[in-house]
Amino acid sequence: MENKPEEPIAPENPIFTAIALGDLVEFKNILAQHKGNVDFFDENGMTALQHAAYKGSKEMVQLLLDRGADVISGKHEYNYTALHFGALSGNSEVCKLLLDAGAKPITTNSVGRTASQMAAFVGNHHTVATINNYVPLSEISFYSVPQGQQTEPYLPPFLVEPLHKFVLCVNIHPVRLGLNLQHTPALLDNADKVSNVLEMLCKREMTRGSETNEVMSFKYHYLAYVIREINNIRDKQKPIGDKEDKKHDIVEMFAKKLLKPGKDGVSLDLMDSFLKDCVREFPYRECTTFHQMVSSLTSKDPPPALSVINCTINGQRGFVDAIPYCSTCGEEKPAKKCSKCKSVQYCDRECQRLHWFVHKKACNRELSVPVITSNSKPTVDTAELTSELQNLVAG
């Protein structure tokens, strides 16, 4: 009996093995030998892209996407998508690649959970923030093209990419946003146009019907509010001759205003007031997101407004106290500490310099909280702000 020649090994099995082992060299070899569709399925209905996403391999995901892998494709019995698996891996860069390729963050699995919700369930909070803050570039570029009878667009084309990067920022601490704007002066130079586009995006998110995104709508409003505040500070500065006084950097003034401690030397009353005003001016007061924020801000023992806004945009998270933050801009896991007292942490020298006017009083000595006498008054009338927020919900 004539022996049959061995059939060539189908690429499906070896490619899944290469992904499981993290063998990038073998993975590339298999792809190079295969000239057709790369949407391979395993026995459970998972695609190679889903396996690579779950493995958290940015390189493998990128290679598959470059070869035309379908980011939506899949026959998983519980309807998990590639984005679900990327979210479970905890690799935010993988999730960003999938979102850029067209993955839908609102898609749910068989138990009604989105990729972001699954990431939150397993504690991948940075991944949650990446997905929640994602905006396609096309959303911004839409406003860079004249509409209808317009002769000029709402947004100059050269601002599309800088604004998109600004919108995607996960750290929404107002000082960090200010520093980001400082590094992208074109956005501040066109502050009126940029803030107007952000408010239009805010409105657009609330008029999408079944795809309405209240959280993203509020974020657009919040970003516009920060830009307008910095621009207002600039407008109030008097020019000297033909030049503005360079000693008064507007972003630095904005940052120091928010970082200035209250009467107790600890609480950031001015920042809290600024952020509560931002919530109060959100125009869509009938939406659930607004009511939830106001409910938190007007509770008996309310958390800081920054915490409320951060949880609204980036999602709830546990064990927050265990994560080190930059004392200036709130960036997680900062690289540096104060060289003298080692008790506070910063991203870099810029953040340390900005915070020195606060920290120098406590540096290298035991921190003590002064007792506030009955005659002391808070920097901001928080009771009045709380009452106004409650009235907005009641009314």
C-alpha cells in the first residue's frame, strides 16, 4: 500500500502555541509562511488575535492587525471580543491598538459586561481608564473640515492631533492637564476655538441616542472648563510694553492657585471649589452621571471633588491609598522623592519646583496639622457651594 505524503501542518495549531509561549520569532515565521486570512480559530472559537490580546503581546497584536486581522471577529461561546481579552490582560497599549483598529468599547459579553467592566472586575484599573477615555481621531478631525456653509472649520487642522492627545489623557488632575497644555502651546494659543470644539463634542455625546456617553460628555466639558480657566488667567495679565510679563507663567499661576492649602494647611479648598463649579456648570443636569456626582459631593462626609470626578471618568478602584502619587499633578508611581525629607513624591523636577511653595514649610520636619479655632474661616464657602449643587438636582 502506497504511503500518503504527510499533509502540511495547518498554521492554526502552531500559531496558538507560539502565542502561548510568547515566541515572537516563531510567530513571525508562521505568519510569513501563511499568505491568506489570519483570522485563525481554535477549538473554542477564539481567534489568534484574541489569544494575542489575552497574552498581552503588543507586538503580536500589531502584526496580526497589520495583516488584516478582524478586530470584531470571534466565535467565543461567551461572546468575548479581542478587546475583552486585551482588557483582561491588563495591557493598556494592546487595548489602544485594538480600539484604533475599530474595536467597540460598548460591546458586551454573554453576561452583559463590557471590556472596561471586565477589566475593573479583575483590578486592571489603568486599562479601564484607557478604554473609558478613548476617542477615535475621526471624532476630533470632523471639526477640522468646513461644515455646510462654513468657509473655515471650527478647528484648524494642525490642532487635530494635539487636541486628540490631550483628550486621551488618563490623568485628569487639573494641574497635570495644565502642564500638558504648557507643553502644547498651540492649544492655549487657540483656547477659544479648542474649548468651543470640546463643548460641541460634549453636546454630541449626549445626542447619540442609544450610544449616548454621559461620562465622555462630562469629560469634554471638564477639559473645556480647565482650558477656559487658564485662558481667563492669561487675559487678566497686563502686558508690559509689547510683551507679556514672562515672570507670570499662566499655567504656573493656575497650578499654584489650585495647590494652595486651606487654613488647615492640608485641604485644597480652592481646587475643590474650582472642580465643584465645573460640575455645577455641566449643562446636562438630568443625566445620571450628573446626579451621581452631585450626590457624592453633597453627602454628609463628601470625598474631595477631584476624587469624585476621577472616579466618574476613570472608574471606581480599590486600594487607592496604597498607590503613590505625585504631590503636584497626581501622576501614579512618580519616579522621584524630595531629596531632603523623602516624604513626598514627584514626577520630575518641574513638579517638585511647582510644589515647593507648599512643601517647604513641612520639609525635613514632622508634619503637624494646626488646630483651627472657632474664629477661623475656610478659604472657600463650601457650605454655599454644596447648597447650590443640591438645589440644581432638586430643581
